[in-house]
Amino acid sequence: MVKHRFAGRFPPLCKPSRPAEGVLRIRRPNPEYLLRIRAGEFEYEELVTRAEQQLAEVIEAFEKSTLPEQPDRDQVNRLLVEIREVF
């Protein structure tokens, strides 16, 4: 395994949890709600309605976004060069 030259300089963004081979644990901000869905506490139509509302919110946010269609590659490259020069 090749180590990145910045390894150890920054705290990890997240610490992977690997309790057993083949098991992946992902932390969610709403685990109780997801467990309630899994337990069948909601009607299917209620879940579909909520998903459609959330999709509409995402579409609206996308339409109102001021982000450019594409990143400014020249600016990104200048930033990367600057970061490499610092480290």
C-alpha cells in the first residue's frame, strides 16, 4: 500500500468501522426513522409521497443554485499547485 505524503498531517475525516469481514456500518443522521421504515411503521404511499416531496425540494434547489455548470479548471489547478507548494 502506498501512503499519501500528507498521511498523518491531518485528522481523519471519519474512522471506518469494520467489525467483521463483509459488514459495512454507515452512520446516518436519522437511524431511528430508518428503523421505523424497516419495521413497517409507515404506509408505502406515505413513503412515496415523502420521497416525491424531497425530490421536488432537490429539483427546486438545483434550479435556484448559482453554481456554474462546470468548475473553473484553471482556478482549481492554480489552487492545487498552491497547496502542493505549501506542503
